[in-house]
Amino acid sequence: MEKTVRVLLDREKIEYAGILPFSECRVINPGLLERSWRGGEVQSVIMLSVPYRTGDFPSRNLSLYAVPRDYHLYFRQLFSHLEKELAQTFPGYTFKGYADHSPIGETYAASKAGLGVIGDKFQLINEKYGSYTFLGEILTDRVFEAYDTREPTFCSHCGACARACPVGEGCLSEMTQRKGELTPETEELMRKTGTVWGCDICRTCCPMNDGAARTPIAFFYEKPTPYLTSEAVEAMSEEEFLERAYSWRGRKTILRNLFAFEKKDD
């Protein structure tokens, strides 16, 4: 990686990053690329692995990624100044950041950039932070002198995640995020596993997550809410609610889950 890029990322405490030729990436959303990209032809991708784990919580009913404020806010802040700094460092070139909603397959590209291995649940597992990371990338029309391209690598397929999954076919995290009425089976699974949003079972049982380090990034330590109640959600202002990862489905969806979850205390 070019030293000037590394310096900028070190300031952000982003330890794991790599640069790929755009041709090495899989475009999965060409429409998004066409709509959002305003530079010349994309030549390179700066892949970022951002750790978010701040520790363990003895009482928690949310997936760890939803305990801090919404990670989309973090990436919005990050890209707002990184894009400008990169453009100043490399005049005449365009830089555009994406996270989650991306034109490319992020997990595959991150592994090709050397940021980790691809797990059976298609999560990237980093050697230091495990699978407790968010992926982001910056597309640019600049060609770099050196790239970090390598063959993608995969986990050992030990089967621990499949054996521990409470659903088997499907995903409890996805089930908690659906709109509409919860099925009795989903309600029971939420109570049994102790979750109202998301599911970390495939992460916590993964041997590659043993000893995963805590993030050095201050954003993820701000305003943690490891245990959510319907009273807390109803009391949130709109501004406070929109700072949370579960807000993208609306207040009605998370309250539905909480009401179902809290039935166990009736």
C-alpha cells in the first residue's frame, strides 16, 4: 500500500486495509455504480476492515454490531473527510466511499486484499478482530503503483457455525429484521436465544473468534445500549432512534420484536 494512503488510515486507527485493481472485484450492483459514480472509469478499490467489538456484555439482547450507534453514521463521517484528503493528496482524481450498500462484493474483495478469510456464513474473519468487523471501500479512478492482490482464502469449514445455528435453513438475524407479523416459531426462537435484533451465535461459536481484540476506534464506545426494552424505544426521540442500526426498519418493527420478547415476563 502506498505510504500516503497508509498514513491517512493510521490516523483513523484502521489497521487492516488493502488496495485492489477494480478488475479484481466482482460487480454485484452495476446500477448503483452507474448512479453514484461521478469520476472517470474506476481503476482501483481501497478496501477497509473496521473492527467494532468493544467487549462482552453480561446482559445483552442485541447483536453486538447494534450495541453502539449505527455504523453507517461512522462510515458517513469517515468518508466525508477521507474522500477530501485523498483528493488533496492525489489531485485530479475522484474518490468515493461505500459501506454495506456497495457496487461490489465486499467480502470477496476484502479477502483478495488480504484482510481475512471467508467464513461459511460468508463473513470475513480477520486474524486479529475475528468476524467483528465492518467492511467499507473507496473507489477511485487512480491507478496505484502497487496493489495488494492475492487469492481469496477460506476458513477451515469446521462446521461449528452450522451446528450451533438455531434455525438450520435460514437465518435468525434476517428473521428478526423482516416486516409484518412474526411467526410463532420466530417468537419462540427470539425468546430461546435471548435476542430482539440480529443473532451472533455463528460468531460466538466460531473458534476463529476466540480472543478477538477490541476495536481501537472511539466511535463504537459511544452511547452503548446492549439491552433494549420497549419502554426505552418508545421514549427515544426521533433523532436518538435514527442513530441506531435497527432504525432502518422503523420503530414499529423493533417494538414488535420487543413486545414478543417481553411476553416471557408476563
